[in-house]
Amino acid sequence: MNRTPTRKNKSPDQHELPEREAILNYLTDCNRPRSLRRIAEALGVEGSDARQALDKRLRAMQRDGQIIKNRREGYGLVDKMDLLRGRVIAHPDGYGFLKIDEGGNDLFLSPREMRGLLHGDRILARVTGIDKRGRREGALVEVLERANQQIVGRYHREGKIGFVVPDNKRLHQDVLIPPANAGKAKPGQYVVANIVRQPDRHTQPVGDIVEILGDHMAADLAVEIAIRTYGLPCEWPDDVIGETKRFTEEVNESDKKGRHDLRNLSLVTIDGEDARDFDDAVYCERQESGWRLLVAIADVSHYVRPGSAPDEEAALRGNSVYFPRRVIPMLPEILSDGLCSLKPNVDRLCLVCELNINKQGKVKNFRFFEGVMRSASRLTYTEVAAILVDKDVSLRKRYESLLPYLDNLYNLYQLVHKHRRSNAVIDFDSSESRFVFDENGKVENIHSFERNDAHRLIEEFMLSANVAAAQFLLEHEMPVLFRIHETPKEEKLKDLRAFLGELGLSLGGGEEPSAKNYAHLLEHIEARDDRHLIETVLLRSLPLAVYSADNVGHFGLAFPAYAHFTSPIRRYPDLLIHRAIRHLLYHNSVEGFTYQKDDMHKFGAHCSMTERRADEATREIVQWHKCEFMQEKAGEVFDGTISGVTSFGIFVELDDIYVEGLVHVTALPIDYYHFDPIGHRLRGGRNGRCYRLANRVKVMVTRVNLDDKKIDFELVE
């Protein structure tokens, strides 16, 4: 896997080379493709070594999709050739889409175009027309970057022909394994194969088996497969291990000098029972004009410096990955679980956001500073909710010395939350499942997880600190990563309005609805029986939040600027934000900052990818554990809710345990069913039966496939 590029130029020749921007400007002015020789002459690049370096830079720009080389060896601008660059999103059925870097509607890629591609590949494509469904169709022009160098799956053999079926269903092509490349692998085994020849229009990918993982799927093997399938870095390189040996569990006295001493304040951490890394602590006190809130965040940037081995590895990982029984941390344990973690009763370095909030719950002003703190207690959400909401007598007595500060936090939370809600915020009800494992690591039970006021309290204060960080950096025009959430796309809004119209509802805001319009609709449907259905469709109309160097605001949270500041132990974008804030604290200017905006563009794309990668890998393991749990439930009947409707059947989510399975269309009462994607329903042509998103149903478990991570249900009439 390629590491995220840093700002450093390690070649001495590159100081004399024209920057990428100069090359792009020259090609723009030329208004036609130019050869390497013409570019070198125009930009004053002389000598064979310098020309070789220029050739290298042009090839790098070609890989990044900025320019393209034609058949006459001329380099031209991609934008001038009406080409689109982006990442391939493959579908298991063989077709795919191009997610365009610059945004806009995805480009449909037919199964024919997908023959030479795999999920995740970066390509240049051109628009070839519009299909029958009104989608823009694309054709492959050039592959910029192959995303898959290794695949994990099950090895099969038919006669003399061997092949690996990828475990990742988005990898829609089997990988051929020549007899000489099979090693000692036996049919049915899970293996790792290097791709020695990528697919093209005429042939499938060819691989070489390099590792045999095992015969039978178990929990540990499922995680190992997910790690390899999604390319999650999980081993610490030698240089990282070497550099972290200098760290100890205690903060050096010299590092505390010049910092604000907060050790006499009752700062506390509030996290889940199973949390290990504590990156945030909070403290609140009353003032004559309102409140003073301190959000203290672990000062990771003090220890992890740009360009160091731990920094390079953290950038590569992008974030920590949390599986149900295993964590792959972004930082080595001595930092993530030790020196940076805000453990109770030990000195820790922190970067603090101090917010002054008026009596109406509005932030009046804020500042950032470096501090040294000593957490007064490690509290859990369950304990804090019992203390503040349930008024648990024994717990209030145990934490008697902290009660005034905890009560302050709760009172301020209610004000801040009320003020934010007065501006109308999108607030969807969400539920999660939690696993209970036995001593052998097998799922014993699954129960629902509900957020309480302690969760909301911390969330509210983290939001306030993140907004302050974004505003602070925006005011100083620092190149940073913003957390952005764009407005819903036109196509999604069109479908949403059609759906709402059938229910006699409407979404305000015309062609550009705001978060307030969504919030008002949610308020309007609060008492309706079909609220869950409408919420689900509303949620699916929204795009995913991503990281970007360009601030376009956060639609869902209704913030004009938002950045991630509060979790630098587990998210690399937060570490970048910390570095920018510390630079301003020392220099009060953008001058001399480690990064440029181009760097942030690359970090934004990379960190958005690592976040999606972690989510997909985690989702896969969660689904595996759910299948494992349901294996013994075959024949049992459950109540559930229709959570998805497709042309081939309905997905049903079971109550309380949030396990999802499929009722295939062939398992429905005999009829010809018509799929209505706008109304999210299947309707029988003869009997008129209608199965719609969010309908309540009763189902029986008929089959559980642990290998494919699929569960089949039948309706119980």
C-alpha cells in the first residue's frame, strides 16, 4: 500500500524542477498536448538528470489523474479532454459506478467496461451516453492506480483449473490460479493470493497463492480475513518500534514547562465501559455571565512529529479500527493506551479548548492553549447517567467531591443542547447492537444499545470544541482538513419528494433544502406510526460525511464550518488539526506551517478512504458474529421490521438484536411482484399484497450461511 505523500522532496534535483502548478499552467496556456521535450524547453529544464526528474514528475501527475499521455507521447490536461477521474465502486453482479473526484452524479460502468477493472481502482473515463434509466454511461480510458494487489478468499479447483473466489463480494471476478502458483493449497481452504496480472477486457485476473489461512471459518480467522481483504495495516514496522522505545508511561518534567497548569481542576473523562484510550476530558464552572467549559484533548501532536516513523504509520492507517473483540490502533500502544491516554491521577499533556458560554447556551468566545492536567476520575456513561439523571444515591455519595462539577456539566449541556435544537437540527433515532461473549469468545447474546444523556452531554461538548477549532483555523486561513457534509444530490431529492408526496408530505426548501427543512419535517412526523419508515428514507437521501481541504460546511449538523479536533489518538485528521492550532499558538501566522493545501487534499481523500475501509471491515465482522449467533436459531420465529426492499426480496431486521436477513421474492406468497423503488415496496400483481419499508412482519429463520455471512428468513403469516 502506498503511504500518503508528505511535503518532503527527498531528491535534491527536484528543487530545480517546475512545480506541478507551473506545468499545469503551461499546458493550459498551450491549449494542446505537449511532449516531454517541449515542456522541458518551455520551462527551462536543462540537462539529462533534470529531464529524467521532469519525466518522473510528469508520470506522477499522470498517475494522480492530472494529465494524460496520448499515443503521440504528448501530455495533455485531463480537464481539457472531457475526461473524468475517480474511484470504481463495483457491484457483485458485475456492473459498477465511477465515483468522480470532483463530485457530481456517479458514472455508470457496464459489465463490459468492468471486465478490466476491480473494486477500488482509480481510473480516467469518458462519458459515452445516457442509458435507459437516465444515467450517464462511461467508458474506461486509462487505469491510474490498481487498488488490489492481494486478495483473500476460498480456493477451488475444477479439473486442472484453480481459482480463488474473493471473500469481498465487491471483487466481482474470480482470480485464476495456474497449477504452478497453487503451492500446497487444497480446495476449500481460505488463502491469500497476490495478483500477478490484473484483469483486462479479455482475461480474468491471475494470482499466486502466498499464504494458507485455514480450513474452517472461526472468529479469529474471520478477523484475519477482514484485515487482509481490506488491506488494514496491523503490524508495526521496525522503525516505528525503534522510535517509540524512547517513550515511557510518565510525562517528562521538562515537557510540562510553559503550559497552563490544570492539575487542581476536577477534569474527568467519560467513556464506555470497554474504552481503553481516553482522548478527552471535560470541566465546567459557573461564571457571572454564564459558564466556562474546558474541553481538554490528549496532546498527541507533542509526541508524534511530522515525518517521524510513527507519524508516517499513523497517516497510512488513517484511524484506529474497532472490531467487537480486537482493536487495530492508529498509534503504538505506549502512546494510545499509555502516554497520551488521559488516565486518572497521572499527569498528562493536553491541548485545551476553553469556551465561554452565556446563560442561553450560546458560545460567546473561545481560546486554545497547551496544558498539563490530571484527570480526577475515569467515569462511564452508565455511571454518569445514573448520577445525573437517575440521582442514584450510592453513586452520588461515592463521587461526592465531583458532584458540583458534574452537575455543572449537566446543567450546561441542557442549555447548549436546547440552544442548538432551537436552530433546528437533524436528529435521527438510532440504535445499535452490542455483543455479549462467553469465555470461549462465542456470542452468547445480543442486546440493543441506547444512548443516554451522558452520551449526549459528551457529544454536545465535543461538537462545540470541533466548531471552535474550525472557526479558529478558518479565521487564520490555515490549510487544514474540514469535516464536510454536502447537501443532498438532485437525483436523491427527486426520489425523496416523490416518496413524500405519496404520503401527503413535503420537504421545504425547494431545490436546495436546508437542515432546518429536514428538522421541521422530522418534528412534523413525530407522532406518526410510519415515522421510522420516513426517517429511514430521509437518512438514505443524505450523502456521507467526508474530509476535505475545502470547507463547504456540514449540512447534517447545520454548521458553516466543522473540523475533527477531539480524537487525535484514533483519527489522523484530528492530529493534523492539532498541529495547525499549535502552529498558530506559537507563530500566530500560517507562515512556515508544515503543510500546504495540496497536502490537505491528499490527506482528505486518503483519510476518507481509510474511514470507509474501517467501517466496511467492521461491518463485515459484526455481520459474521450475528450469523454465528443465529446458526442455533434455525426454525425460531421473530418479530421484525422491513429494513430494505429490492426487486429480489425484502430485508428484515429483527427486534432488539438488530440482526438482518433476506426474505427472497420466491419465499413470498406465490404471485408476480412488482418493485417500486420510489415507494420502497414490492406489490403482488394478483393478490395485491404489499411489502413496504418499515412494515412490521413476523419471520422464521430458515438458513444461515456463515461463509457468505447471509441469513434467510421466511414470512410467518
